Amino acid sequence: MSTLAILVRHRMRRDRIQTPVWLVSIGALILFSALALEDTFGDVDERTVLVRLASANPAIMFIRGVPQGTGAAAVLIFTVLAFTGVLVGLMNTFLAVRHLRAEEESGRADLVASTPAARTFPALATLIYGLLVNAVLAIVVAGCLIVAGQDASGSIVSGLALAAVGVVFLTVGGVTSELMPSSRAANGLAVGVVLLTYLLRGIADAFGTVSADGLSVDSAWPAWLSPIGWAQKTRPFTENDLTPLLLSLATAALLVGVAVLLTRHRDTGASVLATNTGRTTARPSLANSVGLAWRLQWPSIVAWCVGAAAFGVFGGSLGTAVATSDLADSPVADQLARISRGGNTLTEAFISVIFTLIGVVAAGCAIQAIVRLRQEESHVDGELVLSTPVSRYSWAGAYMGIGAIAVVLVLAAGGTASVLAALAVGAPEESIEDSVAAAVAQLPAALLFLTGVALVWSVVPRLTAGLGWGLLALSAFLGMFGALVGLPDWTADLSPFSHTPVPSGADTDWAGGFVMAGLAIIAGAAALIFFRRRDVAVG
């Protein structure tokens, strides 16, 4: 057996659990959504109301994508394609970084380099393995749609569109692995690219051109800057046009060439963007665990704040447009209120949807703080810190404290950006107050994710990253999109985002927020206690 084949098999062996879980989860999401949508919106008149609601409201298109008719399959693609594209992107970027930069970081790449394997073999094996994974993804997606009773040709186009998204982000992960000095930094940059493409797609869809009958929308030009937008351009089940996927293939080929070029011009274990050698003496702020935790995390916190601010600008600038639209006295307003879980006006419902997105960003920032804590522990750095007079409570509490501060900063960035954008477009005072209230309302849910994942870390540390990010993705889908695809109410109630207070002026119900805040305090205390009672888990 050739060396290259051995490396490919090694990757399959190492991912024998992670990759199947990703594929099964994505397939189950699509299948369950298809069945639920058929049960809830099986009648064409019901789907017509849903599509016209979406095409008339930029917030829904920003989150979900653009509708392309009232067919059951077309509505399904509208509700799941963009979100699934994000999941596929994350699966592929994590895959690439795990088998490239993480291997160099751990030293295993040096062992491979000591064999007859060529210098480019690890990257080539990762590319081959990633292509195989995305081929299986295409089959899984198409198969689930066919099982759900959808047309075979449209199902195949859907599978190929998502696989093409995956291939692009596989190569994005390859390039970030060359650029960044650590797997954490490479993953952070790659995730930023995934979120940026989702944001570009959302802006393009929100500002798209609505057809005269309100049943379809053509995205604006920024959709051509996003691989997820290219997948939408295939219009499965309506046009089945595979031509836009040529952009995906061309982009992937270009990024592969960039990665190979970078590989040949750097040493194994090095990176294009080298780490700063730092000062000869540490700053006084690094004399305690809180200062160290902040120093390690502030760049990523800034990145999360920028993302929240982008969503805030979008929400604040469009609040007035929603308030002055002709939807206020239509039945569509009731549908939007149901999706947003409340709000006395369209503006309040719109702001609730936008700030739920910002809440997801804040929760992601909180989870990353705990994941960094786990990384410090697994890479022995934690043992070095704990060998000093720093106690376990102080060390873990510092990361949890920085995580809480990060949540507040992210929500403040989103709220401030929304208020400034609202002032710039002359929004009424009530809209500005709703933005502030919506930002505060997301705090308990984000803190619950922070301490909940910390509790997972203290009990089963090796599941911290996988379970943390998985729970966030599932909660975001159930809390934001469950009602839109017709899932039962009890499934949405499983998500903390379903219990965040919705700004309604003096009628705002804060009970859910207080309950989540109490649960967050309990989970945080339990995390510290359980960590105190277990061994440090290295590796």
C-alpha cells in the first residue's frame, strides 16, 4: 500500500466517530425538517402565506435565504439550505485544521516527515479524505430528500450544492492552517470566513429583488461573493442549475494552489504569520490568572464583537423600514410574531430576531472561552499554572469570569451598533429602547451556555468542544428556526434562545431571563466544585 493511501486511511481511522456524527446530524436535520414542513405547511395556501411573509421581511431572508416558489421542496430548501451550509462549512474547516495545523502543532507531522512520505503528502491526503467526506455528504443529503418524498433530480442538485460548499471551506481550512501558528488561531480564522460568507449571503438576500407576486426573490450582487450564495443560485427543485457550482470548483482549485505554494515556502511547524516573540519581561497584569486569561483571549473577543456589531448595524438600520412597511396591518404580522416569539409590533419582532442572532454570537464567544480553558489544560499549560500558588478555583474562575465579560462586551457591541445605526436613519425612540432591551435580554442565555459548557468541561473534559458547539448549533436552530419549519413547540422549548425576553415596552416579560440567570449561577458553581474533585486531564 502506498504512503499516500496509508495517510488517507489514518485520517479515516482518526475521524471514525466525528465525521459520521456530523454526516448523520446533517442528514437528520434535513430529513426531520422535510417531514415537519410537510406536516405543518402541506397545503399550498399555507406555503404561499409563509413565502410572502419571508419575501416581504428582510430579517427572515437575512437568516434563512431567499424563497423560490411555493412548492414543498422549494420551501424546504429556502428554510434549511443556508443554515446547513454553515454547518457544512464548519465541518470541513475543522476537518482540514485537525489534520494539518493540529498535526504540526502536536509534533506528529514531524514523525510523518521522517518517513519516505513527500512533503505535500499530508495536505494531499487531507484533501482526498475531505473530498470523500463531501461526496458522502452529497449522497446523504440527496438520499434524505428522496426518502422524504422529494424529486430525485432536485435532491441530487441539493446534495451537490452543499458538497460544493464543503469543498470550498475544506480548502479555506487548508489555507488558514498554513497562515496561522496554532490550530486554535487557524480554526478561529476559518470560522470567521464561514461567518463572513453567511453574512454576505444574508445581506444579499435581505436586499434582493422581490417578484411581482411576492413568491420569489433574486439576491443582490453580494451573493456572488459567498459559497453559500452560490449554492442557493443552483435553485434546487425549481431550476436545478449546476452552473454556479463552477465558481466553487474554481475557488477550491485556487485555494489548493495557494496552500501548496505556502507549504513549499515554510518549514514544518512554522507558519506564514509568525507568532510575536513578546517582551523579555511580563507585564504586571500577567501576574494573576485573570490577566493571563484575558491576554490569551482578547483577540478572539474583539473578532466576536465585530461580528455582533455587524448584525447590530443591520438590525438598527432596517428597523425603521420594517416599521413603515405595509405589513403592519396584514396577517403576515401575526406570522412574524409567532416566529419571533412575541413583540407588540413588527419592529419589536424584527429586533428580537436580529438580537437572537447576536445572542448566538455572544454564546459562541462564551463557549470559546471554555474551549480555550480546555486547550490550556490538555496542552500541559494548565498544569504549569496550577503548579504555582494559583488555586483551581482561581484558574477556572478566571476563564469563566473573562467569558462573562466577553459576553457583556459582545452584546454591548451589538447593542451600540444597532442604536447608532438607528439614530443614523432617524428611527423612533421606541426602536432604540427596544434595541437596548433586546441586548440585555440575551445576557442570561449566553451566560447559561458559558457555565453549562464549563460544567461539561468539569465532568467530561474531552467532550467540551464537540458538545459545546453542537449544543449551540442545535439550540440556535430550534430556537430560531423551529417554528418556521413547523417543529413541535416542545422542541423549541429545549433552546435557551426560546426563553429570552422579547422587548415589548412595559409589557416585557423578564421571567425567563431570571430563571436562566439562576441556572447559570448554579451551573457555574457546580463546574468549579466538580473540577476541584477531578484530576487534570492532559491530552
